[in-house]
Amino acid sequence: MASDDIDIVPITGDMIRLGQFLKFANIADSGAAAGDLIQGGDVKVDGEVETRRGRQLAKGMLIEVQLPGTTLAAKVG
């Protein structure tokens, strides 16, 4: 994935939970939708599949979400 395809999503604190980040980055419409993506194994954090909705993310981490027909990527900023 080219670096120009990756959105940098600024956060206000030092850390954010994965489920919150997916909503904040407009990747998931709701907490339930974020949970479904995470539990379905469709979310990677720094290249590793992550199934914990409460996983703490720090600035600089890369989040990839596999959706039908595309992969969305965002970096915690």
C-alpha cells in the first residue's frame, strides 16, 4: 500500500482504543460496526491481525481494515 493512500488521523491524547479509532477515522459507522470488523479478523494493527476492541493505539501506528473489494488504511497521528 502506497504511503499516499494512508490517511493520518490526528488524536487529542497520547493513546486511543482501536474501536474508538475506527469510529473517529470514519472507517466504522458505530461501535457495533467497529466491533464486528475487529471480531471478524478484518483489522490489522502494524501488520498483525487484532481482535481486541480495547487495544490501545499510540501515535504512528498503522491500522488496515479489509472491506469487500478494498483495504482502508489510516495512521494514528
